[in-house]
Amino acid sequence: MSKTLKILLCLTLLSSLGACNLPSTGLSEGVLNATDVYQTVAVNLTQLASLTVTPQNQIKTPIHTNTPINTSGSTTPKPTVQGTIIPKPTDIPVPCDQAAAGHPIDVTVSDGTHMKPGEVFSKTWRLENVGTCAWTTDYTVVWFSGVKLGVVTEKPFTGPVEPGKIVDITIDMVSPDQPGMYQSNWKLRNAKGVLLGIGPNGDAPFWARIEVVAENTPTPTINPTILPTPKDLVSGVILMEPDDEMDLDLGILNSGQKNDIIYQINLDNLPVVTPLNGARLAQFGKQVPEQSGCDSENPSDKPVQLTNLVDGIYICYWTGQGLPGYAHLLTTDTATKNLTVEYTTWSIP
């Protein structure tokens, strides 16, 4: 029996004993009525049992939240340091009419091919329809600028070219009679008469570039250059970390589109630049190249290993869109091996 029940029973018995001194009710004085006592005890026990007693081992421990405790003695909250958020490139809607250079763009008669005076040849370009509209037979290949090497100045499409498809376009041409370097620039014309070219802005022409060499002349006399003066399409300076990719047509890093080069550190711990998506590279040297100088190089799709970049080197490049340009490459941090790229992409008018 618990201590509480014992105390209650004693109090009940005492109260019952005190009741014996009341006036007589038919019982002898000094004699306890056992029935009354037991009834009184039963009532008190019933009331005690109705009380909610929580065992000690069932007492619930309050739940504490994981609130940090300030042990510094200062009530001033510490500032939160936020990292730099690099925005993702914005998705640009694909236009209806958009052309891109195929791989390769020059199927026949590569740039600088030697021709005899008056030689007949066929120039074939490979283009890709990267727009959302099909090129129908209402589309035409037209001469745009430069020298009129073509037998004709325009030629309609012989069949449709659906979006995502590639087409080879051939124009019959004749080389001029006089020795020299010649370039003929061409574009596409849609059914509404609007001209479209290649490149990120869709305004760069594709061309045939030949060198006419006089027959039986050991050292041909080349007329002053008649090539159109190139204009800068995009240029700037950009810092590349290892494994960064760059679009030389747009001048941005990791565009998620058709990047032209990737910068990496090879297994020999040496920096390497590798062309992507049909781009081509040629190492030039320590001097700033002109377009004519880059034209004399033999570009390839092989990686270019960059050594002794303290003073930097120049490379010539042709983007995946077929546009020429050059870049000055040098390392600025030997620890991180980050690469500084000063680039210029040309657009031929």
C-alpha cells in the first residue's frame, strides 16, 4: 500500500472515531460502526483512484529545438557570406532562316588553290540548315561581293532542305586571266528576297578564294591584293580556367552551344588547346598575324600544345562557322594555369 493511501485510511479512521462522541443513534456508546467505517474508507479510496497519477518513468521530457547558443557574448548577428552566382546563358529563339558552315565547308577548291588563267572549275560548299524553316526551291544561292568568278550570279535550289539537314551547293566558275589572288563572296536568298549568310549573326558570306598563277612563269607576279578588307566581328580578352570551353563566334565561355575550343591540362601537366565542332587551329608564332598570314598556314583539328607561354604565342583559327581569326594566348598564373585569351574573329564583308 502506498504512503498516500495509508495516510488517507488513518484520517478516515480518526474521523470515524470522533463520530463516536455524537448523540446515540441506537448503538452503544464507544462502539464503532464497522459498516460506516468501511463505507467511508471505500468512498475515499474511490476518490483517490480517480486522480490521475503519472508514473515517474512516464513523465515526458520537453522537446528542445536545435537553436544555436550564442557563446560569444555578443548579440550582433554575423553577416552571411554569399557566393557569386554566375547566370546561365539565356536561351535565344532559333530564327526561321539560319545557315551554318558544314564540316568541312569547302568540299572542293580549298582557299588559296592555284589556278591557271581562264581555268574552269566547280566550287562546292557544304551548308547546314540550323533554322526552323525548310529551304525550298524558292531559295537561291547568289553572288554577294568580291570578284564574279561564277559562270552565273545565282542558282536556285534543286530540292528542299529541311531543318537540321546538310546540303552541298555547287557553282561552276572560271578563273580570271590575270595572275593574282581572287575572292568571290556568296550568300543565300530566301523566298522573300532576304539575304542570309553564316556566322552567329547570319550575315557572313561563304566564298571561293583562288590564286591565279601565270603559266610558264617561275615566279608569278601577283597583283596588289584585291581581297576585301576584313572587319572585326567580335574581339576581346577572356580568362579561361582548365576545362573551360569558348565560342569564338560569340566571344563567351561555356555557352552550351557550338563552342570552338577547349582549354585543358594534359597528362604531362602541360596546357593544351583543342578545337571543337569543326573548328581548326594553326600555331603562328610570336607576331600578330594578318588574315593573309593566317591563310598561308595549314590549320587542322588537332590539339595545339602550348609551351613557354610566359610571353605568349599567337594562333590562327577558323571557327566552326567557317570564320577566320587569331588569338594571343598566355598564362598569367603558373599555380592555377589559367589562360588569358586575347582574340579577334573576322567577318568578311
